[in-house]
Amino acid sequence: METIEGQIERVTFFNEQNGFAVLRVKVRGQRDLVTVLGALPAVNGGEWIEACGDWVRDPQHGLQFRADSLTAQAPTSREGIEKYLGSGLIKGIGPVLAKKLVAKFGEQVFDIIDGHSARLEEVNKVGPERRRRIKAAWSEQKVVREIMVFLHAHGASTSRAVRIYKTYGEKAIEVVRTNPYQLARDIHGIGFKSADGIARRLGIAQDSPLRAAAGLRHSLYEAGGDGHCGLPEETLVRHTAALLEIEEGIVTSALARSLTGGDVEREIVGGETLVYLPGMRNAEAGIARRIAALADEAPSFPPVDLEAAVRWYEAKSGRELSPSQRDALGRALGSRAFIITGGPGVGKTTLLDAILSILRAKKVRCRLCAPTGRASQRLGEATGLEARTIHRLLEFGPGGQGFLRNEQQPLDGDLLVVDECSMVDVPLMHALLRALPRSASLLLVGDVDQLPSVGPGLVLRHLIESHRVPTARLTEVFRQAAESRIITNAHRINAGELPEVEPPAGGESDFYYLERDEPERIADTLAELVGKRIPQRWGFDARRDIQVLCPTNRGPIGARQLNARLQETLNARRPEDAVAEKFGWQFQPRDKVIQTQNNYDKEVYNGDLGFVERVDLEEGELTVRFEARTVIYAFAELDELAPAYAITIHKSQGSEFPVVVIPLAMSQYLLLQRNLLYTGVTRGRKLVVIVGQRRALQAAVRQQSALNRYSGLLARLLAEGRA
């Protein structure tokens, strides 16, 4: 083995997940730059490295140095310091300012930033604000680097080091040493397996009680991600034992201790023993109690003459209510809580508009909300009233303190309307009901046949099945809506019938099916449709109007691979484009992106769609426009974003798009469900195109999900009714 030393001239490649780097290095004693391959926790241009390994000759890339061990340290030469500072390591310092700083302070520049940062203002264009930002960024990167070295030494990805620092501050390493399993609970993107790997390297035994207890909590968190509110005790023990590869007896003992300590709770609900995380059990019970109270009370609305109100509304709006809508209107005005459900084109929006128009004429104060930004925007456009997302309505407090609106500080208003209610999970419904004023009424609107919420529970379905809340299920498709193939085919799919795909007599349709047998041909056709055929024939904007909706993220026609292809097709990189390469994606101006988790500080939420406006390499920031507002992300926060040329159907809930294209193949068989296809088709407003295998289309229509989710909500609602 041989040892070489030198200065990094360029970082050709760096994988933040495993630390693998390809470096171009100016090696002492070598005339030409040397390619060095190896792993290290973090790397920047200008650093001085020491590498121990062997020379190898790659057939394609020639002579390279493959390092078994690789260490880096801050540079000491003026050239190296300038390259290091200008590499984007410190927000606020780019190549131009780096050159000025080194020219002014020479090799002492690190000491100046660290201990005498006021002197930075001696450099042109560095004022007090920029100086403070540079100092803060310098201090942060030192701590983050320590975290990276710690994670790397314990076999973990360093890509989340900044997020760990933001969560725990300078005590990060101490927190992780004490209980590495906290990482899986607190840090987005760090799974239980990663935290468990760190724990094992720190010496925590495989059969440790701490590990078993952490495994139990993780199993319950994971179950929540699969839609379950809790798990049967036997299922929980068996799953956790398999996950940890330990005996079930060890898990059973850990469960007993966790129950005693209150980390988890056990309850017999509807004849089944379920184990919950405490917050989830409280949410179920809270929903059942509040719904029971609403069901037993009359609304506080002023008296309404129904016949006169219907005549007034029809004259005012120019719309005629059907008999089923009139009946639903009367029941809604006489109920403290009410549900409106039904598919597309059945008049849910007209009925809601009638209810709101009549009540507002009676001076009833109405508040409107929906789970997503696009859904709340549509609700506002349909009613002419202000509508907010549920999260904005409930006002999430800073510092992770939860929603500010609750029993102590309820919402103002006499009626709360929640649209797209099929998306609302148990914790969110509990939060809404906690914030509902004691004298207010509740109106829930949604399509119960769509996909259920991504989060735990089947709230809308269980509220309807319990018969505790009066419900109007609208089924009549109105004449104008019946002229749309999108709407008629959505109802056919929901009824278990194949969609009509032959063009009508006139030749034009808003619904098409293109049969393709091979996944590669499906992907080729889809790219051609989105990139050329649909924009050329109908004039739609390929990036803004057309949305590809996939059953899954994985596979050749999954969202991940299609995104890579469509990004290249629809947003080819220009020479002037700055590019941020983070977390396995490349982000550049004009890219269509989706927020993948709730960020209450930035007020952007899971499923929000936007477009990249700017990539600032000097500041290490990316700017995204969501609807009417812009949001700035540090590069370390880009794990919250993903390209959105293709997204999953689950992620599309609550949104509508002018054009929807859906790829289907038998390789997705387990996910091909009727409610999935139904939800995807109903996202399209003007045009829907399905591309794929006929057998896959048939399977999606035929297979109806049993929706088996472990939840005690229905049993609690029924029990409250008997009480």
C-alpha cells in the first residue's frame, strides 16, 4: 500500500449517503492532477487530503488512486484556503468574496472569522448583516462537520447531519450517544435501521431492553404510516421480534415495561386488544366524544323557511336544485354535524354553495378549509369565500409546540366546513374538533370512495358507517357532467365496470386509453404524450398543465424513474443554469417539485406543488414558488423536495389538474386497486389518458381494497351512540 498527500482541486462526485467520493487532487510530487477514489464524511475543494491505498488502472478512466483510508483537513495554503472558502461550504461566501478575504487576511482568515469576525467588515461589500451570517454559518459548519465525522465513524449516512444539528444543536452527539433511536423518531429521512446500526456500533446489545422498547415504538410509528392507529398485541410483538431478530419473549417483557411507563397504551376496543401510542389513542377517543356531543345537539342557526330559502337561492344563483339536493339541504340546516358525500358531477359543490348562501344571508359566520393548498383554492373559487388549508386555519405554533387553535383558543365562526374530508386522518380530525367552538356546527364534504387518508384511520368512512352523523350520499350525475367521459368513466370504474375507451361519434373525447404491452414502451409513449402530442394537439403547457400520476414510486414506470426521464425531456439544462445536486436529485430553475413532508415553519405541506425559481450556489439556497408565495430552502433541507413531473396517485389527493396521464402495468399488481384508479381519474379536469397493459387496467377495476386498517374509531363511535 502507498500513501499520497495533496490538495483537492475539484470534487467530481460525492455521495452523501455513504461518503464515497471521486476527487481530482494536486498531489505532491505529481505533475498532473490525480483521480482519487475513497470514502470520507465530508469533502470540499481546497482541502488537504492524505490517502492510503493502491494505484489501479481503470479500463475507461485510466490510472486512479483507490484509497482504503482517506482523511481531509482544512487547507493551509492561500490557494487552498481560497478554493475551500469559495466552494459553497459557508453561506454568504462565494468565489469572489473568498478571493477578497484571502487577499485581505491571508492564512489568518479562518482565525479572523472564528474569533475576530468584526474585522470582516474591512472587506468591501461585507456589512454587519452579512458578517453575522458568515460567522453563524462558520460556527454551524464546524458543529455539523463534527456530527458528520461521528456518523461516518459509526457507519451511518452523513446526509442528514445538518438536520440533526438543527434538531439537537450542539448537544447532538451527546443525544445520539445516549439514545441513538431518537434519530428515527425526530429526524426526517433517518429510518430505524440507520439508528439501530449506530446503536449497535455504540455497543447496545441486540437483546437490550432499550433496543426492544425502541423497536416497539418504531413498529407503531411504521403502522401509522400504513394507515393503522394501533396494532393487535400479538401482531405488534411478532412484527417487532422479526424486525429486531430477537425472541418474542424479550419483546413481551419490553412491552410490559413500556405499558407501565406510559410509552404505549393498551385497550380493548370493539372486542379487540389494540396497543397504541398515547397520542393516537387520545385522538380516537377525542373524536368519538366530540362527535357524540355534536350529534345530540341542535344547530344554533337562526330558523330557516326551507321552501322560501330554496326559491331564493335558485333565483339568486340561476341553478335548480334536484329533489335529492333539496332533501340534503333541509337535513343539513337542521343538523349540528352533517356529511355530504358522492362522486364527481353529482352536485356536491352546488349543494354546499346553497347551504353557505342561505346561512350567510342569515348572518351565520362560516369558516372553510381543506387538507391541501390546491383543494382550499378550489373550494374558495367554487364558493366565493375565503378557504384555507387545515394547517393554516389551526395556526401551527413555532418550535414544534403544535396547533395554537384548540379548546383554550378555539376558532371563531358558527359553521366549520371541511372539504376533501376523505384525506383527513385521525390526528388531524382530532385537532379540528378540538378547535371547533362549542356552539358551532360542522359540515364535512368528501368522496368516501376515493383513496383513504395517507395517515392513520378511516375517518370519513367510519363516521358514515357509525350512523352517528347524518349523511347525504348524492348519486345522480347531472346532465352537463354526464357529457364528460372523465366523469362517466369514473363512475363506471367505481361500479366495477371497465371505462368506455372508444371515441364518441364526434371523434373528440376527454378520456383516452392507449394500450402498450411492455413497461419500456409505456414509458416511451408517456414521454412522447407529455412532451409533444398533448401540447401540440390541445395546446396544454407540458410542465404546468400535465400531471403524470403513478400507482407507485418504484419500477420502470414508477414516479422516480419517470421523473428523471421527464425532467430531461421537459426541462433540459441550459448553460447558465445553476444546479443543486442533493439527496439523489438534481434541482435546477424551472423544475416542477413537490413538498414531501409538512414544514410548519415554512408553511408548506406534504403534497404542495411548486416550481424552482432560482438556485443560489453562493448562498446554498434554492427558491421555490408555491402558488402565490415563494419559499427559500437551504441545500441541507432539499430532502423535503422531490421532482414532480410524475407523482404517485396518493400524493395527488386533494388536487386537480387540467390533464392527467396514468401509466398502468401488471408489475404494479399489488397496488392496482379500484379506489386508486378512481382517485387518479377524478384528478383530471379536461383530459385523462391511461397508457398501459389491458390486463393491468382490468385488474385495477376488478380489485377492490378491503381497507383493513386497525382502528378503534368506529367501535368508539358506536359505543358513544349506545351510551
